[in-house]
Amino acid sequence: MVASAYTPQDEDKAIWVYLEHDADQLEDVSKELLGKGRQMADELGWKLAGLLIGHQVEPLVEQAFSYRVDQVWMVEHVLLKDFSIEGFTQAAYQALLQAKPSVFLLGATPNARDLAGRLAVRLRTGLNADCTDLRMVAENGVLVSEVSGFGGGVLALIQMAEHRPQMATVRPGVFPLPEPVAGFVGECITVGVNLQPGDIHTQILERQVGEGMDLSRAEVLVAGGRGVEGDFAMLFELARLLKGEVGATRPPVDEGHIERERQVGQTGVVCSPKIAICCGISGAFHFVVGIEKADMVIAINTDPQAPIFDYADYCIVGDVHQVLPALIAELRRSMEVVHA
Amino acid sequence: MPELHSVVCVKVVPKPEEVRVDEQTHSLVRAQVRSEINPPDMNAMEMALGLKDRYGGTVSILSMGPPLFEPYLRAALAMGADHIYLLSDPAFAGADTLATTYTLSLGVRKIGAVDLVFCGEESSDGATGQVPAGLAEWLDLPQLSLLTHIDLNLQERLAHGRRELKGGYEIVRATLPCVVSVKTAANEPRFIDYAIKDWAFGEGRITVWGHEALGAELALIGLAGSPTRVTGLAEAQTRHRRREFIDGDPQHIAHRLAQLLRDNN
Amino acid sequence: MSDQILELDEATWERMLQLTHGAVAECFQCGVCTAACPWGEVRQEPLSVRTLIRRAQLGIGHDNHTLWLCTSCAQCAAYCPRGVDINQVMRALRLLAWERRQVEKGLPAVLWSLYWNDNPWQQPPSQRMAWANDLNLPKFDPQVHEVLLYIGCTSSYDRRAQQVARALVRLLRGAGVSFGVLGEAEPCCGESALSLGHLYYFRDLAREALQVFAEHGVHKLIAISPHCWYAFTQAYPALDEKVAFEAMHYTQYLHELVQAGRLAFRAGGTRSVTFQDPCYLGRLSGEYHAPRQVLKAIPGTNLVEMEAHGVDALCCGGGGGRMWLETPAGERFSDLRIPQAQHAGAEVLVTACPFCLICLEDSAKTARAATLKVIDLAEYACLALEEAPSSE
């Protein structure tokens, strides 16, 4: 068995969270992990720390403290201004070798997944990816990760006894977003990194951030399928009234009625809203995977045999072109009453 | 200029809807489960073959698995690839991502003269999505991940790609050779090319390497090389839904829905 | 008009001649095909079948999109003065498109679905018999069973079409027919691959299917979909593949049962009924008689004909692989059929093909045709069964 770069015997009893950031803000997923990390650390009497990598990122240290981290380990270098897999892996590697935390959690975002993957190999340690839940075993400080496989059909519990750090990635929205608190101040520790321009072989040439729509975070999801027949305007109106987002199945996306970023399901976005309203969607397996985690599912379809009804809490056999306008009118009416 | 040579990592996986878990042994029931090529790996194949269409060269398929993978890999070969390399050895079994990426990296090194290594974004069984990054680390290569499109500048030995993320996109660039992970459903995988089908299923070259041929360190492969352990396995319980039908005219339905939305939002 | 010089491709022409057994040479460009094609009724621009064939004769390329509009209804071929097998020409052109990888989006996925799932609908193979969970259908045994009931992929997986299969089971039991099914071993007939023009893959699928039928000792087969039936009775033999069993469409078999006195229907209310001739049962196979005889055997059925019926029947729009391609609202042939049925005075529009059923029912819903019910012949007959069948 290969040994990891450091062993359980050498570990610092700390839970580390990768503080991913963009445009002077900590990513929500990092905050969620801080919330969960704080809870797990408190259970064991361990430290919670954040790993912050970048250039001129001191303001983010303050933000991190408001999520009650005991320490922020900051790796600062001009070459870390933009994300590069080589630079960030090297920075994280050096910080982890220095501090030797027991646990290292990262959000399962496009860049952090790559970072976690490279880091785990560099450290010769294990990595539990896309976890749906985490817990610490108090007796031995082992992290138990729950992961799903086979499109969500199978759940597995995974852990590593002999390797450190115990790494895990978690998707945004799995853990709740904590509220920041004022007045909490921790320790900030700066770590140096050996980095030359010649170490970096990748470059971001152009970047266009979207309007920030993130379906996976939406509290209310209004999803449309074939039965909507391209008429997404009324779904957008409903979503606006409910302060939610609009999603879609593959057929309307393929037909160009709505953009691919809004596709929900196995090959699209997996959402966990409080409410999912499925309009004119038949309910094929690969779509349902995208809304399974919703607290409440409402389905509207003209076909009483539509499979979606097996996955819904409230089932309406009807035409969305009649039900949605009526619902929109009803909601507008009740909002007027409130504002009157 | 030497020919462009891409390697595509392909995994054969059980069809997700067919998978069952044995409650007693907490392991997957593998018997009589139909398999398929991991769908994102089909997208990786298509991206590599698209580059072959445009720039020429060859495409090699690399896979780690038992001999039963062979007919599936030949279907991938029949899409237009040139060679299959199968890393097959009982010692490779039970590998988690660390051991898998180590083994695959040895395969890539042994194949040699590789410009691009393509992987699907993740696999439908484990779905860790960590193989591309881990593989890049073992090979000490740059990586471009979650690409939907790719272009090459062979003179300057560069790859340009487009990644879609956060509702927007990035145009990224890396030096060759590099590892590329391909976004699921980024393209439409071409069907089997009947001009080469008979060759692919007949004389088509398949090279099988075990741990000795690869010069693998035993401590780094298979179960021995896997830091993580599965301690529990269960079929996920599908959430129980109310399945309550609401009848009536649209106004009545709207009224009831508005009520539900108010109560639950 | 630009001075464009078109390259004539002799090789393509030779290939087309070979693939169509010379049929493509027979067209003398009269244009009747284009006038007959139903696309001219739903769009400003008709589908110029004539141009497609002319370009094929010259070996020059064509607009790819147009090629995939064809539903293989063969209305053009029915009126062609030279009897050109236009479907064959279209399939040959589509085969060339596959070889050049110039097919419509979504079509490679259909073939991959056939490859990995044994059905064109991306459905799990293990779910093929889920529709019959409660029916206790016996596995086909050639020593015991008169016929094999061949369900087909669409009736196995499509929720609406499954009901046709269930109705047919009731009818067969009601008639005391001893039948079995192949269950999860049932092979796909491959017709979707044929319609989409991948003639080589279709041949592979045909061989695989014939092997399964041979292994199970199938001697007589009843098919629910005319597309499957057409594959077994016309497309497989055209490949020079030996088909060792007799294949009937279920309407023909029901007719046989009625004539033999094994199936009787009780009197019910009178209703005006019209019949949609599925292209693959009627125009492509010449079977117009059997379904009408079955309808007439059901008491209370006042059979009226739509103006365009029999060899002139309007295609539902589902053939030629169109079930796997999106037809924009407003361009669907079946939308035109609903008022035609109403104009004939029908309260019930009966059909005998799962594609027709799905398309016509969808159009009836779109048209909000409250007074017209769309139903399959098996379902219609089931409503009039003498008594409840005993289950086997």
C-alpha cells in the first residue's frame, strides 16, 4: 500500500475547507462547507480552517472569519491572480504539507474538482467525490462520506483509515448556506509558494461569466418540457412571481426554445429546490434524477398515465396552457391584496 | 511534423438502470447486468475523432478492465479509431481513483508519443469525475477540463478549448501534450463506420498489458493501491411522494396550487 | 443565377444505381411525386422529390434537411407513372448521408440506442416486459402455441401504445388463441434503422432477429405494428434473408379469427367510425381489406370513409424515421387528418399502427376535437368483446 505524504499520526486535528472565490466573493459552496465543517469540528473539538489561494485576497480573509473559521491559511503570489491548475495545486500542496490537516473539503465545482483530483494524487491520498453527506466518527477522527453512483441509484459509504488528508468534494447546495456572523476573528497564517511562470502551462484567454443563474441553487424551479410547446414566457413569468428559476427538459433545449444551461436532469443540472413545478414533462428517468431532491414536486401534464405523476406530490391532469395562466393570475391577485 | 496521436480513455460500465445491490454482501450484483460504454467516454471518442478528421493522425483507445470489455471497445474502435490498448490483470481489480489513474498513466506512457489524452467528464457508475485530473497529475501534464469544443495549433503545439461554466464560458489554452476532459453530451457520438466495421471486430488491433508489461509497482495498483474503502452499499430509496391528484377547472386548480405554494415557500 | 459549375459525381451515380437496383434511372422527371407529397399541404414550399431524384441522377449533393423530411409514405410512388420505388431511392440517399456523416441531429443516438438497448427509444432493455407485469404472458413454446405475439419496441415502451398490446392480449384470450411471447428476448425488427437509411446496420439487425426467431422455433408471428410486419414480410426478403416463419399483421389475424368464428362481438351503441389506413399496412403492403372486415364485424359500427382513404390515405407523419425527429407544430400531417375524419362524419377515428395512434391522438388534442375519439382497432374491438376472457 502506498503511503500518503503524511500519516494519521502526523495529522493536525483540523478540518480544512478550500475557500474558492470569484470577483472578491467567497463561493457559496465554500460557505456551505464552512458551515458543515464548523459543525463537525465542534463535535470533535477540532479546529476549522480555510485555505485561501490567490493574489491580493486579504478582504476575503475577513469574509472567511464571518463563517467562524479558527484559521485562514493564505497562499499569496502574483501568479495566483487567476486560477491555474498548476499554480493552485502547487500552492495547496505546499500549504497542506506544512499544516497537515486531517480533513480537506472542497466544493465539487469545475475548477475545485480538478484541484482536488490533482492534489489527491500528489499527496497519495484518497478522495471521495461528489459526496451527498459527510460525518466524522468521534472515536477515531475518520471522515465517512456518503456518495451516490449509478445515476443516484446506489448509495455508498466510503472512508480511508490510513491516508491523510481525508479529502472530499461536495456539490453546491448539498449543505445549507450558513448566515455570516459579525465579530468573529481568527488567525491568519501566510504560506509561501515556489512558483515560476514556467510552471504554468494553461491559460484562460477569454472569460464570460453568465448572469449568475445557477439552477442548482434555485429554491423554486419551474421546469418545462415538450408539453409547453416552446411557450417558456409563461414559465418565466411564473418563476418571477415565485422568485424561482426556469428549467427545461432536453427536447425544448434541442429545439432551441431555451438555452442548454437550463436543462435539468442526468445530463444537465441536478437541482434540490423547495418546490419543483414540472410543466408538460412526461417524467423520463433521466429528467427525474434532476428534481428528485425537491421538497415538493407539482406536475402538470395532459396524460393521466405520464410517469411524472409517480414522482410528484401534487398531480394535475391538465393543459399547462390553461393551468399556468390561471395560476399566474391567481398569484398576481393575491400579491395585489398583500400590497394593498 | 509527426502525426497527431490522441489517446481516449474508455470505461465499460453497467447500465445504470440495471444495477442492483446485494443486501447481504453490500456489493453490486454484476451477473447478467447489461453494460455499455460510459456515455461521456463516447463524447470523448467523438471529440478525438473530430480532431482526426481535421488534422489527421491516429486515435488509440485505452481502457482498464477485464477481457469482457473487448466487444465494447471494438464498437468504439469501429467509430474510427486505430488501436485498442486494454490494461487487464486481476491485480488491477478493486482500484479506486488513485490506483486507476496510476495504472492508466502507465498505459499512456507505454503507448508513447501521445499529444492528447481524452477522458469523459465522469463515469456513470462511480461518477467521481477525478480521473482526468488524477491522470494529468501522474503524467505531469497540463489539463483542460469540461471542454465542449477544441482546436489545435500544431505548429505552436497548443490546444484551445471552450468550457461552459457558471452560465458563461471560458476559452482556455494549454501546451501539448495535455489531458482533456470532455463535457457530457458536448457532441453527438458518430455511429459505427461500416467501412471499417468488419476490420474493427475482426483483425482490429487490441494489445493487452498486465501489471508486469506496464512495470507497475504492486503497492500502487488495485485494491492495495486504493486508500479509500467502501464500508456500506445500498440501493437508494426513492423518495416517497404523495401522488395526490388535484381535480377541477383551471381556476380551482390555480387556487389550490397558490395555496400550496404559499404554505411551502 | 450564378455561374456555378457543378461537379457530376459518376461514382455516386453508380452507387445509387446499384443500391436502388436501377430504380433511380427510371425517373423521367415528370414531377407528379412532388405534387403528391403531403409536405406540400403543410408548407409553402413542397418537398421536391423530383429535385432530390434529379440530383441523385447527376450524382451531386442535396440539401440534407429535405432528405430527412420524407416519411416514406410512398404516396409519390403510388402515383408515379413509371413505378419508381421512391422509398428505395430515399433510403439509398440516406445511406450515403450516413457514410458522409451528414445526418440530422439526434439520429446517431437512435442507432446507438438500438445497439446498446435493443430498441430505438433509449429505454432500458430490462423494462421491455414491464407493460405486461400483471398479465402472466407465457414464454413462447412452438410445441404448444399457435402463434407468437410479437409486441415490437413501440408497444413495449410507449405508454399509449402499450394499451394496444394489452387490448390485443385480451382479444387473443377471448378467442381462445394459444399464444406466447419472447419476453425480454424479443429482438427489435430493425425497421427504424431501415427507415433512417442505414441499410447495412438494418441488415445486421435483421440477421440477429432472424436468429432469435429461429432459436425459439417461431413458425407464425403476429405483429402489432405494420412497420415490424413490413420488415418481416418485405424488407427482410429484399435482403435475400430467408424468413422461416409466416408473419401477419394483427388486423389480418383478427379477421381470420372472426371468419373462423373464434371471435365474436356483442352489440353496443351505434357509432360512425372511419379508418386511417396506416401507410405500411395499406399503401406499402396492399392490405386495406382485413381491418375493415374486422370493423364491420363489430355490431353498431357505421363505417364511413374519409375522402382520402385506401391508396390515397394521408400519412400520419410518423414513418421514415420521423418519430425520432421533431416536426414543428403547424407542419404535422396528422393535424390535417382530424378535420378530414370529422368531415366524413366520424365520431371515432380507428387506426392500426402505434405511430398513427400517437400522432393522430396528439393532433386531436391539439385541435381540441372533443367529438372525435382516436383509438386503435384492437382497443375498439376489445370494447365489444362478448365476455370477459379467462386468463391463462
